[in-house]
Amino acid sequence: MGRICECLRVTESMTEDRNVGKYSVSVASSLTDVAEHRLRAFEAAGLMEPQRTDGGTRLYSDADLELIQKIAELSDKGINYAGIREVLEITGDGDEVEDEKLEGEQASS
């Protein structure tokens, strides 16, 4: 029984780590082969929202890296940002960004 609990804690920890911002924009760019200016454009278009340090530095998580690759792939196929946003909404991949936006809107109301 103890081993199952240990495995569950490890799995939970891995899931949490997946969503923790730990890569700067330059590292995220290198890991995904997506130019830094494109990463900033994805954010400006509302397709993703990386975490930020207190000083404002972007920090990308492993989950963000997967999303970056998906967005870049769709963009490379000629789909515009509005279309990519729709795809992300349909597939549920943009849920984290939407949840954060809703929380921000509710807080400002």
C-alpha cells in the first residue's frame, strides 16, 4: 500500500512540475525551434500566457513547450491566429489560458 501512495505522490509531483514555468524565452525557443519573436507573438495574440517572474521575465513550462509546438505547427500550415485559437478551444488545449483570463476578468469586475 505504501508503494502505491509513493507512486501517486511522484505522479502528482510530475504533473505539477509540468505546469511550472522554468524556461526563459531563449531556452524555450531553443527547445522548440520556434523563434523568440514568434513566442512573443503567440502571447500577444492571446494564444498562450507563460508565467512571469516578479521582474516580468517570461517563464515557460513543459506544458507551454507542447502548446508552442502545436501552435507553430498550425501556423506553419497557414492557419491564422484566430483559427488557431478556435482549434485550441475545440481540442481543449487552450483551457489554461482561458481559465487565467476569466480569473483576471472576474477579479477586475
